Amino acid sequence: MLCRVMAEAVAACGAQVAVLDLRLDAAEVVASEIRRQGGKAVAAACNVLEKESIEQARIAIEKALGPVTLLINGAGGNHPKGTTTREQLRPEDLEKTAQEIITFFDLEPQGIEFVFNLNFLGTLLPTQVFAFPMARARRGSIINISSMNAFRPLTRIPAYSAAKAAVSNFTQWLAVHFAPAGIRVNAIAPGFFLTDQNRELLTRPDGGLTPRGEQILAHTPARRFGTPGDLVGTLLWLASERASGFVTGTVIPVDGGFNAFGGV
Ligand SMILES: NC(=O)c1ccc[n+]([C@@H]2O[C@H](COP(=O)([O-])OP(=O)(O)OC[C@H]3O[C@@H](n4cnc5c(N)ncnc54)[C@H](O)[C@@H]3O)[C@@H](O)[C@H]2O)c1
């Protein structure tokens, strides 16, 4: 959802866009909407966890649109198997079964691995594939998608928090590593945006807020969730060599003040 709006935003500025997703039909919906609005876009199926699949997508994109100069690494998300039921451990829960309450001790390696792979490896592998020709051409911009979790972990989601911290850390590492090749690497850290990933966590079916949703808004000085369009200004700034040519290795919060607020 967030990446859809980002793809539309760069297309509206005249960029030719390739939309990659695990689900080709989902990517095609976005690409065809961009074409309908007069832009140039292609869709490609791609699993960001399989290098061969990313290579295939790159070859198809270069054939259709030419070399890639901007990479947005947006695939990511959490998994219930990397999530605890409660915010803090209650020692009495240790006597309960994992069916009743999932404590830290019940988290399964597969759940943690899924979240780490999707967010971290799913950023690293596309970067290997798409930054190689950028490095040869001595130009390019990479924008990773981190999260508020990366600055301070959110309760209940240790795997997602740690994986996004890895994305932020990796953004800095890459910025240093790629600087001699003329590639800038930055990240956007969105605050809380209502999307399919978190709708059930933050809102009730009647449209009201869950306790977690209320808690988040209480810690967001702007007192609202973000809308995808809120990311566009930062995205275009980081994408533009003219506007941000000396900016690399940064992680920019777009969060209504969440990260600045100590809660009191
Ligand atoms: N929604 C928020 O509040 C929020 C906050 C901070 C960060 N983010 C991050 O923003 C990014 C976009 O999230 P969103 O909320 O728009 O979620 P989304 O679920 O709408 O988008 C994620 C997309 O990734 C695709 N995907 C999943 N696994 C893939 C794989 N292996 N290969 C290729 N594509 C794959 C999905 O098909 C989906 O289209 C994610 O990295 C997410 O972690 C979201």
C-alpha cells in the first residue's frame, strides 16, 4: 500500500517505474493505474528472498525501461509467530499453554526467521542485484523502508523491531560502502500508517480504535495516523540528486512526532 503511493509519486514526476511484488497481479494493478494516468510503468513478479527471481525481474525491467537508477526497498512486514500476546511478561503466564498466551518463550525460530528474512534479507538481496549496475554506472539512489521500531522497539513485536533496526543499520553501512561508487543510500522510517498489515491491530471492525491504536495515537503528537501521501515529500527529496545529492546514510522519521515524544 505504501509502496503503491510511492510508485505513483515518482511516476507523476516523470520517472519510468517498475513495480515488483511477490504477486504479479498486485504489481500489475499499480502499473496499469500509472499507465492510465499517462505514466510509463511495467509490473514484474519478484520474490525478494530469491536472488534468481530478482535477477529475472532486473533483466525484464532493463529490457523494457533501461537501467535502474532508483531502488526503493519496500517489501516487509511482521508475522504473528514473531509476536508475544502481552506487552510485558507476567510470571504467572509461564504456567499457561501457548494456545492461551504466547510468551517470549513460545516464539518459534521459524516465525523469527520469516520476519528477519523478509525485512533484512529482502532489502539486502535486491540491493545486490540492482546496485551492481548502478555501481558500474557510478550513480544511483537507494531508499530503504525502516520503521519507528528501529529507534526504540515496540512491545510485542521483537522480531520486527530487531529486523527494522537491522535495516537502519544496514542503510548506514551501505551508504559508507557505496559512496565511492556514487550511490546514495537512505531510509525512510514511517510512523503509523493504516494499511492491510496493521488495520486489524489498530482499528476495530466498527472503525473505532483498538487499545493498541489508542496507545499509538496518544504517543503521536500529531494525533493521527499517517496517510501514504505523507511519505511522498521525503521520498522525492531523497530520490532527487539535485535536492539531496549530499545526503546519504540517513534514516528519516515521517511519524507525526512519535519518535521525538518521550510520552510525558
Ligand atoms: N504500515 C505502516 O504503518 C508501516 C510503518 C513502518 C514501516 N512500514 C513498512 O513499509 C513497507 C510497506 O508496508 P505496507 O504497510 O505498505 O504493507 P503492504 O503489505 O501493503 O506491502 C508489502 C508488500 O510486500 C509484498 N511482499 C511480501 N513478501 C514479499 C516477497 N517475499 N517478495 C516480494 N514482495 C513481497 C507484499 O505482497 C505487499 O504487496 C514495509 O517494509 C513495512 O514494514 C509500514
